[in-house]
Amino acid sequence: MKLIKFIPAFIFLIITVVLLCLPGTGQFPASWWFKKIPQFDKLVHIGMFGMLCFLFHLPAWKSSLHNGARQRWFWLISIGAIAYGTGMEFVQRELIVNRSFEEADILADSVGALGALALSQTIFLRKIITPAI
């Protein structure tokens, strides 16, 4: 796999680090539309980690790897994303002002990562056609 194909994934990784390390504030204007969506924060985590995994899965799809190697890559990336999300929760608790550790965020990160895994395995693995006997 060529390193250049990972550039979008690394750019998005940097964006997620910045977003997850922003100091928290509870002072959102009441007119902001996303405050009215229940568990909007969790939906953001699902989407963010799903996109992160999907962007790291894409280079394996475009490579000459066989299905077994692709599948290992997909699993490695998804498990790594879950570990990254868990680690960032500890960083938020210990180092970021007005941020806290939430188990629900870890669950949302995991749902996003595993959803991308399922999507990638469905779309990107080559179908092996066996001849009829």
C-alpha cells in the first residue's frame, strides 16, 4: 500500500485529535439546532470514528492484498480506532479543561468503528466465485 493513499485518513485523524481535545463549554446558545437532537454528541462520535476507520480501510481496498490480508487490516484498524477513542476519553478526563470521561462515548466510538468494519467487509472484500458442481 502506498503511503500517499493514507493522506486523507491522516488529515481526518488530525481533525479528530483537535476536536476531541477542544476545551469543553456548557454555554451553547439555545437557538443552536443540534442541541435539540437527543444524544447528538454520541451520533457525532459514531460518525467520526466510522469515517476515520473507513478512510484507513480504503488504501487496503485499492491495494493488491488478498482477502485474508484485507480482512486482517480492516480488523486491525477498527480495533486500533476503538483503543484510540478509549485513550482519548482518558486524555479528556485528565488533561482537557471542562471535559470528562464518558463510557457512552467509548461505546459510540466502538459502534462507529465496528460499523465501518462491517461496511468495508461487505463492500471491499472480493467475492470468490466457486464453480457449480
